[in-house]
Amino acid sequence: MSILEEVFRVTLKKQYGSDENFDIIINPDKGDFEIWRNRIVVADGEINDENEEIELSEARKIESDFEIGEDVSEEVKLADLGRRLVASLRQTLVAKISEYDSTNLYKKFKSLMGEIYTAEVHHIRHKGVILLDDDGNELFLPKEKQISSDFFRKGDSVKGIVENVSHNNNKPIITMSRTSTIFLEKLFEQEIPEIADGLINICGSARIPGAKAKIAVDSYDDR
């Protein structure tokens, strides 16, 4: 709703020079909106600001009993803004929503860094595998972050950790890894209840992905 209002106000500024005397009412339940322009009635021929003032004779075309000094509210239709301005409004709105989605996606995956994530193979390229999650978000598993024995087909489910999240042209780039020691540790946490419950602590780990690994643990529980 705030994006819609912001875009409408930018458009109104372009058309009228100011948006301060406009009310924008957005109804998300019905999926519609209204724009109202508020002006003060002045005597004919005494207009100083066409955006904020309206001549008495024009005001009385809206309602016959208006008097000088009163406020007039008049609805502004999209058609009144002209085709070119409406096209510009649409373009700005699409860009703003895309920017909003990208920001939310970036924040979501930034909070998931170092966590296990599962996605499906969408496309296989020379430099890596493009994955899609259940929400249609795109993730990338580079060749060097794959285990040497990994072999993927389209539609395969792939598990790894979210290793890095960055921006490229305002688009989040989410990189996964299957070779990280953190991935190994998280798998142990997931599969061994005593680690998940904190009875056993992982002190450190090392691995040659796909060949061998060592994990150092300790415990304060005598059992």
C-alpha cells in the first residue's frame, strides 16, 4: 500500500507540481483506490495557484452552493492524467515492487546464511547448477562448491548450506555450498539428537569433501 501511494504521489507531482493537497485512499479488500484533489474556492480571476485554488464559478459546477473560502474536494481519475503519465506510473510501480521483493528476498536469505537449505535442480550449466526452491527463488551451486561425486539431473532435490548472499544489479545472488565444513556440522546437528540437544558439542571439523572428514567433539555429560 505504501508503494502504491508513493508512486501515485510521484505521478501527481509531475502532473500538478505538488501532491500536498491530494488524498489517496487505497482499499486493499476491494482492490481499488481513489484520488481526491482538495482546493480552496476563490473569486473569479483571483487564482494564484491553479493546483490549490479553484474559481467560484468552477466550484459551483461541482456543487451550486459553494462559497469563497470553502474547501472543494474533487476526484481525480487516472484518465485525467493522460496515457503517457499512466504508462510511466505503471513502469515505476513495477520497478518499485520488484525492488521491494528483492530487498525482502535478500533479508530472508541473509538470515539463513550457514543454515541447511533444500532446493530442486532447475538448470545445469558448465560453471554450476541453478536451483529453485518451493517459492520459485533462484539459488546457485557453483561447480567448486559441489562434492566430486555429485551428479545431478533436472528435478533432483539438493541439500546444502546457504553460504553467501550478495546483490547484482539490485538482484539477490544466493550461493549454496556442499563442500563447507559448516554443512557437515549442520548435518551432524540434524541427524544426531545428542548434538541437537547440546549434550555433545562440536569443537571443530575438517574434511576432504566426498573422501573423508574428522569432527572434534566434547561433552559435559558423564554418559
